[in-house]
Amino acid sequence: MGALLWDGRLRHILFPLLLLLRAPLLFSFGERTCPNSCRCEGKTVHCDSSGFLEVPENISVGCQGLSLRYNELHTLLPYQFAHLSQILWIYLDHNQISTIDSRAFQGVRRLKELILSSNRITSLHNSTFHGIPNLRSLDLSFNKLEILQPGQFHGLRKLQNLHLRSNGLSNIPIRVFLECRSLEFLDLGYNRIKALTRTTFLGLQRLMELHLEHNQFTRINFFLFPRLANLRSLYLQWNRIRVVNQGLPWIWYTLQKLDLSGNEIQTLDPAVFHCLPNLQVLNLESNKLSNVSQEAVSAWISLTSISLAGNMWDCGTGICPIVAWLRNFRGSKDTTMICSSPKYMQGEKIMEVTRNHAICEETDYVLTETPLPTLELTSEGTAEPTFAPTTSSPPMPPTNTLGPLSPFRPRPIPHPTFPGHMSKNPRDSPVRTRPTHIPPPEIEHMTLHKVVVQLGCSSSNPWWDESAAKRVRNQNKTSAPSFKSIT
Ligand SMILES: *[C@@H]1O[C@H](CO)[C@@H](O)[C@H](O)[C@H]1NC(C)=O
Ligand SMILES: *[C@@H]1O[C@H](CO)[C@@H](O)[C@H](O)[C@H]1NC(C)=O
Ligand SMILES: *[C@@H]1O[C@H](CO)[C@@H](O)[C@H](O)[C@H]1NC(C)=O
Ligand SMILES: *[C@@H]1O[C@H](CO)[C@@H](O)[C@H](O)[C@H]1NC(C)=O
């Protein structure tokens, strides 16, 4: 004890002295002894592509950036970088690293950027990153991670970018991102994730971009995302999604870009789009859509770009809502839409065929000539005069043929199954009117379930605030009942 105290006091006294003495020494030391095979510039040390089997010695202690890309490192040892207490970034991508000691990043508290991509990491200790709370960017993509630890990212309150693309993750622990409150970019693409829970994304209130593409989802319920109150872009392409629905009554104001291409969607649920009033870019390419309902296209109120090619369009009158919508749409569109059925129209371009065969003529007529449907051909669902006519000629798709289309096979839509909480008796929990804080998720499940049943997409949820309510009331698009009606 006495020795410790003495030691502490001595250090206290001697430390500034030592610094003074060592500073000029360090400077020249850093200049002179750049590790063999490395290039040292100012306070950065570049040791790329030099066949290093371990972290080289003689790296100046004042080093602020160390690049060891494209080497043969296999292991990161305890306190591997602890002598580099000033270090801000370490690049270790394209090595053979499979083992990382849980204390490998102890002693480098200033570290802001750590790149470990393209290695052979299969697992990480719970506390591997606990000693580097100032981390802004962490790249673990292109590894072999199959699991994440529950506390994997705990304490990373300043982390802004997290790359986990291209690993073998099938499961994301609940609340694993809870403390990542600065995270703006999260890439979980190219993994094997089949399902997420509502607590997966807890804490990510700043997240702007979420990548979930190339996973194994078969359905997506937007009730997964209400915590992501700042999200702009959601990437869900190339999963196996058959059903997209809106299980919660909330409006997602921030979402601007939604990529659902390369899935197996047959039907678009208008409720999903009613809840995305600011959606601008929608990609539905390469799905199994045969039509889009009038209600769904009516909900596309702020789109500036849409992609619809590679679906299984049925060129009967069911195609008319989307055709009429496209004729009036001035944004960017990929209109290479080809009829899959009926047989005699297979391979024809929808916009041409509907015009040449006058398939949607009565709609045009209603829209442009007279407010009343007077033709004998009126059919339900196509004669709604919802669209303002434009005088400009309709845009024709560029000639561009797709490969042979497989015949349209209608399949039953599987019954979605949701996490067990939903089956609780909603009467067990009273509907909370205006919570001032976010209640624990278990309570939300029951509370919101009751609201879902009564309202569909509307304004009543715990994330709701008065200004949001006002916006919806002014918006007046979905005629959602106001929250008061159920209290
Ligand atoms: C480290 O520096 C010493 C002295 O300058 C030198 O002899 C040695 O080769 C260096 N080691 C490496 C790995 O660069
Ligand atoms: C992992 O870390 C978290 C946060 O530090 C801690 O709460 C949890 O107990 C740890 N889990 C294990 C299995 O060590
Ligand atoms: C639209 O597509 C769905 C799904 O394939 C189908 O069940 C429905 O009958 C179609 N509606 C029209 C009007 O063609
Ligand atoms: C909502 O729309 C209806 C019909 O268009 C209109 O009569 C009503 O005043 C609108 N309400 C608000 C709050 O804008």
C-alpha cells in the first residue's frame, strides 16, 4: 500500500519531467526507426502488403495511425497496441486474423477507427471493444462471425458506423445495439438472418441507413422498426420476402428510400405505404407482383423514383391503377414492365399494350373527357377518377427485353406468425394514452396490439408526440381516426 502510494506520488511528480525529457527523444526516435518494410509519414505508419506475421516492433509511441492491411497476421495478443496510447486509427483488413484476445484493444482509449474486415474472425469476446469507448467506426465485414455477444457493442456510445456485412450471422442478440446511440449507419447485409425482434434495434435513435439485404427474411413487419425514428434508407433487397406488412399504428416520417427488389412479393399492402408519407425512392423490381391496387398507388404520394421491372404483371384490367399512376408520374421510373399474362400478351410492354388494346381506356376517358363513367366497359376498381390528367404523352419504356419469364404461379400467402407476446389478452393491459417515456417493450406489445386492432395505420403509439399528431391531421391523407377516439 505504502509502496503504491509512493509510486503514485512519484509518478505524479516525475511524469511531467519525464515527458519533457522524452519528447525530443521520441521525435527523433519516431523519425529514425520506422519499422523495417514500413513507410512512416508524420504520425502515421504504413506497413501494407509486406507479409507481416505479427504487428511489427519499433512503431513510434506517438503514432496516431497504423495501417497493416494485406499482411499475414493471425492473432491479436493482449494489449497488442497498448504502447501506442495516442493511436486514432488502426487498419487491419485483409489479414488472416482468427483470434483476437479480449484485451487486444486495451490501452488505446483514443482509438476512433478500427478496420478488421476481410479476416477470418469467427467470434469475438463479449468485452473485446469495451476498452475503446471513443470508437466512431468499426468494420467487421467480410469475416466469419456467426454470433455476436450480448454485450458486444456495449459502451460504444460514440460509434457512428458499424459494418457487419458478409458474415455468417443468423441471429442478432436482443438489445445488442442498446448503447450505440450515435450510430448512423448499420450494415447487416449478406448474412443469414431469418428474423429480428422488436428489441433488436433498441437504442438506435440516430440511425439513418440500415442494410438488411441478402439475408433470409421471408416476411417483414414494420413493427420491427418504430425505434428507428431517424431512418432514411432501408435496404431489404434479395431476401425471400413474401409479405410486407404494417403491424403497428405508427407513421414513419423519415423513411425516404425503401429497396424491396429481388423478393417474392405478390401483393402490396396499402397500409404499409399509408404509413410512409415521405417515401421518395421505391424499388420493387424482380418480385412477383401481378398488379398494384388502386389503394396502394394512391398512397404513393411523395415518390420521386420507382422501379417495377421484372415482375409478373397480369395485363388484364387489374393493371390499370398502376398504368394510370405511371402515366401521371413525373419522377424517375423504370417502366420496362412486361406482361406475364394473359398468354396472348406475354412479353408485351405494359404501357404499349394497355394503350394499343385500350385496356384501360375507360379510365382515360373518365379522366380526360367527363367526370362520369358512361362507357359500357366500366369495371370496379379501374374507373375511379383519382388521377389528374396530364396533357403530355405517356412515357414509353426504352426497348429492353428481359430474359424469358417464368409463368406466373399463384401461391397462397403464408400466414405470418409473430413473436409470442402478441397473443396476450389485450384486456390485461390498459391502453396508455400519452406516455411521456418509452415503456418497456413487453408492455408495448400488448398495448399496441390493442390499438392495431382498432386503428390500422394511425397516430396512436407511445412514440407519438403532439407535433406529429398535428402533421397527420393536416396531412389528411389516410383519414386516420385521431387518438382521442379510443381513449
Ligand atoms: C527495431 O529497431 C532496431 C534499432 O533501430 C533495429 O535493430 C531492429 O531491426 C528494428 N526492428 C524492426 C522489426 O524493425
Ligand atoms: C457481456 O457484457 C455485458 C456488458 O458489459 C454484460 O452485461 C454481460 O454480463 C456480459 N455477458 C457475458 C456473458 O459475459
Ligand atoms: C392482383 O394480384 C393478386 C395477387 O396475385 C390477385 O390475388 C388479385 O386477384 C389481383 N387483382 C386483380 C384485380 O387482378
Ligand atoms: C380533410 O379532407 C376533407 C375532404 O377533402 C376536408 O373536408 C377536410 O376539411 C380536411 N380536413 C383537414 C383537417 O384538412
